[in-house]
Amino acid sequence: MTRKQTRLYGDLSLLFSVLASADVDPDLASSRDEAVSILEDYLLPRIKGELPLVIALIGSTGAGKSTLLNSLAGEVVSMPGALRPTTKRARVWSREDAAERLARIGPVSVSSHPLLEELALVDTPDLDSDFPEHRAEALSVVRAADFILFITTAARYGDQLVWETLESLVQKRPLAIVLNRVPSRSSGARNDLLARLRKAGLGHLEVYTISEQRIDPNRKRLSPQSVQRLASFLRDLPLAVRRSSANMASDRVAELVMPVRASLRAALQRRLGERSSLEKAAVELADITSESKVTRLRFRRPRVRADMVDRIEERVREALGDGSLSELSKEILREATPPYSLVAQRVIATELALRPPPEESFLDSLETGWQALLDASFD
Ligand SMILES: Nc1nc2c(ncn2[C@@H]2O[C@H](COP(=O)(O)OP(=O)(O)OP(=O)(O)O)[C@@H](O)[C@H]2O)c(=O)[nH]1
Ligand SMILES: [Mg+2]
């Protein structure tokens, strides 16, 4: 790693650990989780060292993803099947020296196929069967990938899910489409798909058409000629793709982290504010409850006792802003006996203990990582 990369790696690791350990609002948890996963599975591994360009095969069940991977590989890497869905886990096809680092995506089949000099391909489970965990697994592969091959078929390219998914995926990574199982050149499916893509503002996407063919049940793959053009496209994917996927990934992390950062900063400020008003209340209560001989005499009377407990409670509630006295403090107050200075001290100590001081380093790390993310340019 160059010095610049080492520094970026360090700063983004900080951002990763702060985000991973932070207590965030439930409505921000999914943004936080996605950001953590892109940092961990995509950005950090790529800054650390060269990885092949990871290509994810994504699409509906039965679109022919596994068959296509086997056809590109010239061997059975991922078992296709007539049952829907078939693939349950991501399956990586990679050269041997990258296998260990790609194993976190899924089981790896290694090969010395020439296509793998610069690439690794990943077959994924479907997006649309009634196994939601399949879709989650496919989307987690997207987070770890540089490029998406979106596979659809002549029979299914009009599905709503295809368009919804395409629109969301093009924001995440560079992408090309494979229109699979086209019955004949004259079917018009390719032209129709191209027209719809233009209408959806996606006219820039490459579309590879593969015609429907008989599949030998023993070989489980298409003829080598039918995937030749796709194979050369993949082999020639320019290095610029790597740069744009890294920039897209870091933009996405920034977009996800922005509201999380705002909420964490606000929470930490709130926590600091609560602590300082509790400390102020402690000083005032020390005055109010100081046990002079006179007060000790007066507090023997039950009415005065109740007054004193009320005053402690009232002052602590006021310091807490939202008035949410802890159950523990309420119990201490219920059972309070003189000396009341001690009661006040215990209540304040209890509330302070429930609001541990924010570590300054936490905010600092968040800011350092955030700045590094905004300044990062991957080239
Ligand atoms: N006749 C014919 N069958 C195909 C073609 N492509 C795929 N199939 C068959 O369609 C079925 C589904 O193919 P798969 O490759 O398993 O599809 P998949 O996208 O991996 O499906 P999931 O793993 O469920 O997501 C298998 O039985 C394949 O043999 C094709 O071009 N022609
Ligand atoms: Mg499959």
C-alpha cells in the first residue's frame, strides 16, 4: 500500500468500527448495516490489495444464472436445476491466489481459466422466490462486487420486479444486462427491451442476447459459441470500471452515513448536556440537603421528610429534561431515610452511571472517517 492508501485504510477502518459499535436509532439501523457491509466487504479489502474484478450474476429464479456461469467456465461450477429456486448460496469462481480473500462471499471453485486472470464471477441465489433470504444473500454479493451482470429472460423481462431491481442496482454498481433464452432473432424481444430501457433512462446499458437452445442434461451448459461475445465483453472490461464501482460504493456509504452521523452527533450532545445538568443539580442538592442540626431536627417530622424527597426528585427530573427518572432512583427515593444529603448523592450517582460519558474519541473517529470518505477518490 502507498502512504495515501495506508492512511485511507486506517481512516475508513475507524469509520467502520465506530459505525459497527454505535447504538443507532432503530429506523437508521438498516442504513448503518448497509454502510458497514460495503466498508467491510468492498472498500476496505480493495484498498488493502489488488483483487480481481468481482462480477455478480444477479436475477430471478430460473433466469439461467448458474447455467450461464457454467457455460462461461466450460465446467459445472454451480449446479443448475429444474426446481425453483435452485441456488441457495453464492458460489465464487476464481483463480487460486484470490480464492482465500473471496471466500467471505461464498464457497470458491478455483480454476486457471484465462477469463479469471483479471476477473472472478459469482453465481447468486434468486431475487424473487419465496425465500427472502435468497434475495438478501444476492444483495450482499452486490455489496462485495465491482460489476453486475443482470440476467433476465425473453419470458420475464417485462416483470415489474425486473425494472424495480434494475433501477436500484444501477445506482449501486456498473451493470450490463443479459437477455437470456430468446426464442429467435425475429422475436423482437431484444428491440423491445432496448426501447424500454431508453424510456426508463437506462439506454446506456449494454445488452447481451443469448438464444434459447437445447441443453444437454449431462453437460448442463450452453454451447461455447453462444457465450463467446459475453466472455470477450467481460475480459475487456476496462479498468475504469473498477474506479467507477469504487467511487459508486463510497458515494453510497456517504449517503447512508450522513443521517446516521447526524443522529449520533445529536445523541452525544444530548448525553453531554444531561451529564452537565446532573452535575449542576448535584451541587445544588448538596446545599439543599446539607444536614445542619436544625434541619436534622426538622426532618424528623414526616411531612418535612416527604418535602425533602419531593425536592430531590423534582430537581433531578428537571436536570434530566425529559423527566425520565430511572426505576432505581425511584426506589431509592421511596425508601429514603435521613441523612438526605446521602439520598441525593445516591440518586445523582445512579443517574450519572446510567448515562456513561461519551468517549470523545468516538466523535473524533467518526469525523476522521467521514472526512476521509468525502475526500477519497479511487483511481
Ligand atoms: N432449454 C433451455 N433451458 C435452459 C436454458 N438456460 C437455462 N435453462 C434451464 O432452466 C433451468 C434453470 O436454470 P438455472 O441455471 O438453474 O437458473 P438460475 O437462474 O440459476 O435459477 P436459481 O438458481 O433458482 O436462481 C435449468 O433447468 C436449466 O437447464 C436455455 O437456454 N435453454
Ligand atoms: Mg442458480
